Amino acid sequence: GRRAIVIRDANESLSDALERFLDAPPRGDTLVVLSAGDLAPRSGLRRLCEERDNAAALACYVEDGAGREKLLRVLLKESGLSADDDAVAALAEALPGDRALLRSEITKLALYLWPQTRASAESVAAVNGDAHEATQDELAFAVAEGNLPELERAYARLMQTGLAPVPLLRAVAR
């Protein structure tokens, strides 16, 4: 039958196993998804996925500060919105560079603003009022899953907000 296998934090040690799998895939409809960090162009794992007909490598880049603001402006325009410079800066600072999350936040902002189309720093703050709580939950889930990259990302985001460690411990204990 149909199966999906998801492997997080994939690295070079999986290259041989993946090559054997791709050479002789099991009968049926099996999809294997490897999630890896930044893989250099010379990475064996990356090259294997790029060169095979029954595999693919998809690059998913996290936007940095300037790129995030540029992307936010494009997404705002696509949604029929405009924003003050301080609103775009506030959005870029409050959100990680994950493109799907940025799109989701612009949609949320558009719904909040409707029928208006101009975002201000105040409207951004009103929409993102639960950002600290969401990040605390992300931290707690990362701890529970043993997902160190996500743990580091969520922890760094929380530290940028100036949040004290005690609420973080409470969130994880909860």
C-alpha cells in the first residue's frame, strides 16, 4: 500500500542507505521525505537526490532580515495591501524567515484589516499579539520531540524578546 517515511535532520550518513533504497525501491507506493539542514552543493546526499530520476532535492531558504522585508512587501502587494515602513519592519522582526508562515501572517493581517487595505505598526501588533505564546509552545514542542534545531530557533527568538527564563521553563513543563 501507500507509505510515507519522514526522516528529520538527515545527513551524509544516510547516503549509502538512500542509494540502496533508490536502486531497489520496495513494491508499492512509498514516498521518503528527508529533511536536512543546509547541504553544500558537493554533499553526497544532495547530489544523489538531484541526479536520480526517482528522487528530488528541494531547496527551502530562510529569508534574512532584508530579504524578509522585501518578501513581505511582495506578499502585501499580492494580497492587495500596503503598509507603513514601520509596519513592515515590525512584521519582519516578529516573524521568522519561513515563507509559509509569512504568507499565513499576511493573510491573517488582511482579514484583520478588512475592509481597509493599509497596515500600520499598531495593526501588526494587534495581529501578532500572541507571537510570544506561540513561540513558547514551539519551544515546548521542540523539547518534547528532541528537535534540537527547532529548539535553538525558538529559544533564540524568545531571547530576542527579552523574555525571562522562568516563563520558558513553565511553558516546557506545561
